[in-house]
Amino acid sequence: MPGGRPRQPDELKKLKGTLQPCRVNEDAPKTFPGMPQTPRGLSLYEKNKFKSLAEELYQMKVITTHDAHILEMIAKEFGMLKVYEKQLKKDGFFYAGTKVEKEVDEQGKETVKTTITTSRFKAHPAITARNQAWTNIMKGLQECGLTPSTRSKVKVVKEEDANPFSQFLANG
């Protein structure tokens, strides 16, 4: 397994202005810009997230029809985040811990006695799941260049005029 940073696509390097011709992968598959189709099986909220992310990436001119899978996973994580937030709103962020005591009588028989102690509060398990969903969302958004820090690294490539003489005439 190779170490180091993950490879960046040549198009992203071109947008950042760091593309070096000697490092271009000539055998890389060619993709064309376009809007991916909304996958089946998403909830209404997830479909709306998918479409809004796809539209943002389309405006940035970095999305292809092959990017549907990453957008689907980000949309599903947004859906899970919503579920966890709803659960936490209903149950609260903490709950009272329980203390289980076992007693053994003379015949070796165990009896379980459960008492609720209000002095020990524990974090709701949905907090951990919500935090993991948020981490996954952020990783997906960073991969797509949709966070302020990753977006600031991308430079817009201006189309150059193929004929320098026509540029000279235009400038007068």
C-alpha cells in the first residue's frame, strides 16, 4: 500500500494552477462535465441534498455524471445526521446512568437489583453517531471542493485565445 497523500485528478491540479506537464497521467480516463442522475432509494430530504450539491458542483464546473456515488453517500450522511439530531432533540444529550447490583443468596442463586442513580449522567449514544456522520460529510465535501478551505485552493482557469495576433488586434 503506497503511503503519502492521495493523488489528485489532473483537472483539479489544472484548476489549482499546479499542473506540470511531466506529471500528467496520459492513461487517465476522460470524463465530461454533466449532471448525474438522482439515485433511487433516497428520502426526499436526501434527494434535495443530492440535487443542491450537484447544482453547486455544476456551477463550479467540476462535476461529471460519474460523481453520483460520492454525492449519494454525502446525501445519505446528511439524512443520517438529521435522524440523529431529531433523536437527540427528543431524548436529550444525556441520560441518567443505571447501576446494576447482583446479590448471591445462600443457595448460590443470583438476583439482580437495578437502581437508577441520577448523579451519574452519560452521553447519549446518538452523539457519537452524529459526530461520525458529520465527519463523513466533511470528508465528502472536501473531496468535492465544497468547503471554504478547499475551494480557496482552486483557481478558475480562463480560456486563452488560440491566436496571439487576434489578441494583439483586440488590444489595439
